[in-house]
Amino acid sequence: MSHPERTNIRRDNNRSAAAAGAVCLVILLLLTALMQIQQNSREALQMEYIVRTVESETYETLLTQMEKTRVMEGHLIETGGDYENFGPISQRLLGEEAVRSLLFAPDGVVRGVFPLEGNEPVYGLDLNSEGAGNLEAQEAIRKGTLILAGPFELVEGGLGVCGRLPIYLENDSGQREYWGLVSVTLKYPEIFADNPIHHVNEQGFACRVWRINPDDNREQTILETEKPIGNRTGIREYRTTMFNTTWTISVAPLIPWYLRPSLWLCIAGSVMVSLLALFGVSTAVKLRRMKAEASQMQIRELQQKLEQERASLMLSQISSHFFYHTLNALQALIVLNPDAAYRMAGDFSRYLRFNTDAILLADGIVSFKEELRAVRAYAHINEQMLGERLKVNFDIPEEDFSIPALTVQPIVENAILHGIKPKVGGGTVTVRLTEDETHWHITVTDDGMGFDPTEQVMNRSVGLSNVRKRIEHFAGCSMDVKSTVGQGTEISLHYHKILQKIK
């Protein structure tokens, strides 16, 4: 094959690899966008739930206190407008810490204050005049209904929320006649000490309850989370009526959609998988080219054997089921536990990188520490997916030496997939390293299902057979298998300390 022909083939191969990587990236980014849209929908539902919870709890808190105005109204109706003997009743109504005072205001002027002590400045206050909270009192008179006022600064000191109720009594001719106002003054912000808004930050959101203050027509914050809502992205506002007064509840996520860890993990994962696809296609293309060139150099037989061995190695080590389950687990963890998803993505990347690099090794030799890192990554991923059903222990001293590639990892995979995973209740896998004068010994034990070594179990036998073939390519290396059905398996790998490949 001429040099121009090889150049054209190489260019076409690169284009194919780039196209495969681009298609993979587009598909994964579309899936990422779909996941974010779904998460936005879940956030919207959660925000609506928060608003309804804050609204209902706030209303219930105020309703309990506003009912006291009805007790005061009933007393006036019963006594014909006399409140002088209201003291004993007021003691029962004032039993709660959040209640500041009960006011009787015939013709809108405060003449009855319970308790009077500490509230003297409010006596004689004309609710018909200008002043904080008086506009709501005048609105209550005009509409003839209970109106909530505040929060505002009280003349007797401090801040408060008041319920103003106009009272109508029958005159001598049996007609309803305006008598004045009764009012319940609540301490602010003590009245809302147990409001669920104080726990909204813990759910990942910020919330604010506010109103337009009629005294100055400006926004007035009534309740807000410790981490304020400020000018956050994605604020949703809900109008609600609290005793004929309009309040607004605003809620927004603490983390905007474009800063979500799940989004960037998905993007990073998409790029990583696309690069792996690009690398995989590029590698496959290069191997095909090597095979074609080797056939013209009269080494077809040797090249075919190498390709078959590498293809077999790839298929035996990287399970499509493992890919599928790991990506599914990552997709779920990105939403439920971003930190765990981040760790699993790192383990998955470490596992793939080692397996990919091991496939391309010319001499088939890696350091023990490199393969151990891939084994730990694989174990962590499976521990995350199987939870309490799997425990992997490592009894490994700080040693490093050369071993045939992909001989420890498949044994651990077999122990998990065929020993522990099918077992009800799961079990434990232990990896142990020992040595003597001439050999390193790695033992992998599990208390899983076990098997009969004399029988050919398809997946397990093929995996063990591949490892045995690879390890026996090196002088002084061997593998021992012990297993009992229902009790577990022990596999020992023996590596000569002077590793030499048999030619």
C-alpha cells in the first residue's frame, strides 16, 4: 500500500472516530438536558409544597389568635358593650407568651387595655387617626370584617401584628349599629417562632413572606429563611390572603440550575464517555489497519492471534452489563446523592482507564499497585450498588512489584458477580497479599455461593481459564482454585519475584 493510500485511510478512520464521538456526545447531552428538565419539574413541585406548608402553618397560627377577637365580640354582645368586667376572661386569653394585649376601642378610640401594665401608651390611641397600623383599622371599619395589620412598630414599644375586628351591636330599635373595634396584639416575631419557614434552607431552598406596607407602599419582609432569597435565579411568587390582607410568599432554590453538581457531573460524564467512545473507535480502527498492514508483511497469522487475544481480553474484562448498571446507578445518584455520584464517576473512570491501558500493553505486564487501584475502584462501585450486601476487605502491605496484567481484577470480579451477588444476604470478599523467598502470593476469598471446580460453569470457567492462560505465559507463575458449594471460594495467584515471559 502506497503512502498516499495509507494517508487517506488514516484520514477516513479519524473522521469515523470523530463522528462516533460527536454522536455519542450529542446523545448524552440530550439525556443530560432531559434529566435537568425533570429535576426542574421536581423542584417546582417541591417549591409549591413548601409554599402551601408555610401558608397553612402561618394561617393556622394566626387563626388560633384571631379567634380571640370573636370571644371579645361575644362578650360585648352579651354585656351590651360593657368591657369593664372582662379582666377574668382576658387572663385566660392572655395565657400564651406570644399575645401582647387585648384592646377595646369604642368609636375607634382605645379605652380598654388588658393587661394595662406595660401597655399604658396605647390607652387613648385613636385608630381613626394617622399612625402605623391604623389604615388597616379604618379598612376593617369600611369593610365590616376582620383585617390583619402589621407587622408595625407599636406605640407601647416593640413590634406587633394585630387583628382588627369592627363590632356591631343592636340598638333599642333592633338595628345593628357600629360600636367600635376590638383588637388582638401579637408579639412579633415571637408569634412565628415555630414556623416551618425556618427549616426551608435545609431542603435546599430560600423563602420569604412579605407584603406591601400600606403606610409607605414599600415591600415589607414578614418572614425569611436564614439564607435570604435575595435576587436568586428561579424565584416563584404565590399570592395568599391572610384575614383579608394580601401577603406574598416567594421561594427559590439555593443553587441555580446552572450550578447544580448533577449538571456538571453529567456534562463531565458525557464528555468522558464520548472521549472513551472516540478512543475506542480510534483504537479499533488502528488495530484493523495494523492487521491489514501485517497481512502484507507476511505476519497475518501472528497478527490475527494477537487481535483475537486482545478482543477476548476486552470482552472478558469489560462487561456490557457492568457499564449499563454503573451508568444507571450514576444517573440515580446524581439526583439523590451528588457526592456519592462524584466518587463513583471517579472510580468508574479509574476502572475504565486501567482496563483500556492494559489492553494496549505490549508486554502484558503492569505494576501490582496499578491493578490494585482498578480492583479497589471496581469494588467501591459494586459496594455502592449492592449496599450492605457486599463488603470487600483488603489486607495488602505497602509493596509493589510486576505482575501479568488483568490477573487479579478478574478474580475479584468473579468473586463478586458469581459468589456474593447471587447469594441472599450477600457476603464478604477478602484480598490478601503475602510473600516468601521466591514468590508473591495473592489470595482472593469469598463466603459466597461456591461451585464445584470439576464442573464447567460457563462464565466463571471462562474467566478463570483466561486468567490461568495469561499467568502461565510467565515462568514460575501459577493459580490454585479451591471452592465448596454453599461455603465459598478461595483462589490463590502465585507470581515469581523475577517475572519472565516464556518465549
